[in-house]
Amino acid sequence: MRRVYTIIAIWFALAALTTTAFGDPLRIKVENAPNAVVAGETYIVDVLVTKYGRRVRTAHPVVTVSWAGGSFSYRAENANHDGIYRVRVRVPLPGKFTYDV
């Protein structure tokens, strides 16, 4: 019975260490996203990247706009603020699109 308790204790210790090391992934918040998009117009969207509640300066966010026939990717540029990145997104065709950061 001691072996079982020892194995469970080791497992919980490893789980705690793993959570501490890899626990908080990057959090991404899209700011000033447009409510409606007109095909052919360029929209500027700000992306805020944080980890552990602090802004990340070294991230390289990419916005991917997808539709049934394919997708476009736009790389965000640093907006001279810690953790804020700016991306110019243009949807060339009318239709229904989704985006992912």
C-alpha cells in the first residue's frame, strides 16, 4: 500500500512542477476589431499579447483570415508599445470569413 501512496505522491509532484513550468500560455486579446467588414478595405487591428499578466515584447502574432475556399495570413508588427502589435487586415472578396490569431 505504501508503494501506491508513493507513486501517487510522485505523480502529484510531477504534475505541480509541469503546471508551474508550462502553466500559463500566451494570452491574446484582439482590440478594436471591426463589427462589419467591407471587401477590399484595409482595417487596422491591435493585438495584445500577455503571459503571466505581463506584456510580451518578443511575440510574432499572425492573423489568419479563412473562408471556404482558402485563407490569407497577415503578420502583425510591433506598435512601439510593450506587448501591443498592429496588423493591417484586408479581405479581398465578399463573403463569410473567420479569423484566428
